[in-house]
Amino acid sequence: MSKKAMGRVLNRYEIDQRIVEVITLNPQSTIDQIAKETGLSYTAVRNSLQRLMSLGVVDESYESEGPARRGRPAAYFQIDKGLHIVIPPRQFQHLALTIIDQLVQEEGPEHVAGLLDRAAQLQVNRMVRNWEEEKTVPKNLVQMLDRICEYINEQGCFAKHVAHKKGFYIQVSNCIYDKIASAYPGTICRYHESLITNLIQHHDDSITISHEKAMADGADHCLYAIISV
């Protein structure tokens, strides 16, 4: 089945749902197998799997035997902890608020911020590993900024980078975490802060990053300053 259904382009939630259905029926599927079953491109499947892994829906393994892709160990994907559905955005937001509220009450906001820092680092590790395996590691800062904005946009936000005299800005609007972040200022924004900081400093640890504006504080967009020394 193609990425278009009945004359329309599938949204990312529909793509995720189809991929989950394939993995549920065929545990330990590879990206190539999923792409063949769904009719989606390799890139579309990989991007969806990254989202699903960040949500804890899908788990990745290199332990199973099977033909390697392009000479590398084959990566297999399976449903993690028996979760067989992709939660629609509104229900996910309600569930996320409930869980975060409980965590904040029991453990405090810094504990939640720390969890988000670690989640961002895990995602950075996945992205870097994929780039290294595919030999597509960003060669300069602009390419890294392109990759960061591409990833953020895949989550449903609108991100772009613009130059300024000391470096660049990353501007993020339509943040999908805005309502949750507004309920817990200074906590939820840590995911994007950590993701951007870790990716850029992976490229060049002399670069400094600061979060100058936040939609959670009433701004029209989030703004991150990237300053090259």
C-alpha cells in the first residue's frame, strides 16, 4: 500500500499505525520488510520507527539472526511491553499530562526534567548511530541544523534555522508540547533543549546554545541561539 490512501497523503499517525500493525503481525521485522508490507519508503518507515521508539511503543534489537542490510548487522523491531496501539494526539496529550502531573507531585519538577534530558540523549544516540551506519554524518554546522529542524518537523512542529551575526537561531513554532509545557514551565521544554544542545555539541563542543524564548512563557515561538565561538 502506498503512502497515499484513497487519493490523500497519510498523516504521520496513520503511517505509525500501519507500521505498528505490521510489526504486531510479524514480530522482529526489519525496515525493509516493513517498507515492503506497507508500501512506504525506507525513509518514511525509519522516521516513523524513530518516533515510535521515542514513545516506547517499539523496541530495536540487533541480536536476532538474519540477512544483514548492506553488510551491516540487521536491525529488528518489535512491539515493546505489549503496547499494540499508537495513541492519537489528543488522548496522548491527556495521558501525558496525567502522568507528568503525578510525577511532578511525587518526585518534583527536576526529576521530570532529568527524565526528559535522558530521553533526549537516547534519541540523539539513535540519530548519530543511524548517520554513522548510513555514512551520512553532517559535515558542518548548517547540515547539523538542517537535520535538527528535520527531526523536529517530523514530530509535527515547524522549525527553521536563520543566520545572525554570531551564529544561528533555531526557531520552533506550532510546538506539539506547548500546552503541556505551559502547565509545567521550565520542565517540558528540556526535551528540545537537550536534543538541540547534545546534537550541536556532538558536532562541535565549543558551540554554545541558549533557549531565549519559549511558547510556554507566552512567546509566539521558541527561539534557540546557536553561538559559534
